[in-house]
Amino acid sequence: MSRNTTLLGLGFLAGTLGGWLALPTLLEKEGTLPQLEDRPGTALITGASSGIGAAFARKLAAEGYDVVLVARRTERLAELARCLQEQYGIQAEPLTADLANPAEVERVEARLKSLDTLTLLVNNAGFGGFGPFVELERQRQLDMLSVNVTACVRLAYAALPGMISRRSGAIINVASVAAFLPSRLNVTYSATKSYLVAFSEALQADVRGTGLRVQALCPGLTRTEFADVAELDRINHRQVPAFIWMSAEQVVDRSLAGLKRGQTVVVTGPQNRLAIGLARTPGLRPLVLKLFNQRL
């Protein structure tokens, strides 16, 4: 066994308790998912055409939510909306938009403001890029900031006034474990997800007492199209054990369970919670990040 492996194993054991305590979760009383009176209301989900976004759409539709599905792929959105309406008897509206385009974000903002039954916003749309910072296309990284950060802020800002006036609602911002484990080959992506965690924690404090909930969902490796891009193949499939992976449905189940408990930060999977706990422990953080980046 290599020295690095031994040190990491010892670190996991030593940091287990600290990991659980260091992870920020603001717990409130048990409750149900946000509803309007006796009905679930409407959920708007970005990045809804596949992966975690589509899993949110299916789960929420099964619970009786009407859904507005936002993504770039019109045909996929229309097919998903049709299936959800037929299977669950809810209203499903496809809304095609590229959230890297400010004008198209404005259309989604307008739809949010017009929904007097809105009780849940899922900011799931996002993308990454894998490689050295200076070798990735500059515009792609700027678009990443637009989709992963700016669009989330704009849509939350559009959704909140109505939710606050109705004293009912929640926002889920889909971040990532990368928020806590910044990667040398994932520089901009890691930074955008770190922003979403800080934004969600601060926003939850800001709306405390209004009846609203805010969550940063931090999944690890999830079996979606996001993880299938060629840039990630050499890491995901050759270096990561199968038990580390989760399905999109598992991620969504943990998110909604955490929302019911009032958890502001939800990290899926015990192995991810331990790793993040270690990375947030001052004495261990430099070693954890060094070993993590050496693996890339």
C-alpha cells in the first residue's frame, strides 16, 4: 500500500466525526414539501431534459406538482412533458431556453413571475469543462459562469417575491461536491459550485422567518449525460469504484428528504460527506486537496 493511500485512510478514520460536525446543515423542524393550501403547486426545473433535472420532474410530478420544464432541447422537453401529463395527470409545460443567453433567461424570469402557484424552483441547469484552465476556451468558461451562477441568481430573484408574499416556497440550487474539493482541472466549475453553496446558505439566513427554504444540493459522481462526456472518461470509469456512483433518482430522493428536514446543504452519499468533512478540517485540508489533485 502506498504512503499516500495509507495517509488518506488514516485521515478518513481520524476525520469521521469532524467531517459530520463540520458539514453545514441548518436544521429546522420536520415538515412537508412546500405546498399551496391543500395542493403541491408548481415547480419550475431548469436543465430538465435529462439527468438530475428529469429525475426531479418525474418525482415531483408523481407527488402531484405541476411542472414547468426548462432546457435547450425542445423535442426532449416536449416528450417528457407529454409522458408526465399522461402518467400523473398533472400539467407539464415545456419552456425552451438557453440560460447562457441573457435574453432567454429573461423569458424564464417572466414565466416565474407570472406563476401564482409557484412553490418550488430547482436551479439544476449547469455544465462543466475538464482540462487546464488556460487550455479551455475562454467563452466556454464565461458561459459556464452565466449558466451555473448568473442564471441561478436571476431566477431566484424572480421567484422570491411571490413566494415570500405567499409564505410558501423553496429553492434548490444544484451545486456539487466540487464546491468543497477544488480541482486543478476543473477550476471554473469548482468555483461556480462553491458560489452556489455560499449563496444558498446566505440566502437561507436572509429569508428566515418567511416560511421559505433554500437548499444547496451537492451530489458526487452521478450517472447522467453530464458524466458521459469524453473529457471525463479516463477519470470516472478507470479510477472511481462503482460504489461511489449514484443514480439521478437517488440524488433527488436525498435532496427532497433534506428539504423536508430543512437542511440547507445536502451532500449525497456518506463517502462524499466524509471527504468534504475532511476537506473542511483545517489540519487535514492541505493534505486532502493535495492527494485529491494528484489523482487527476
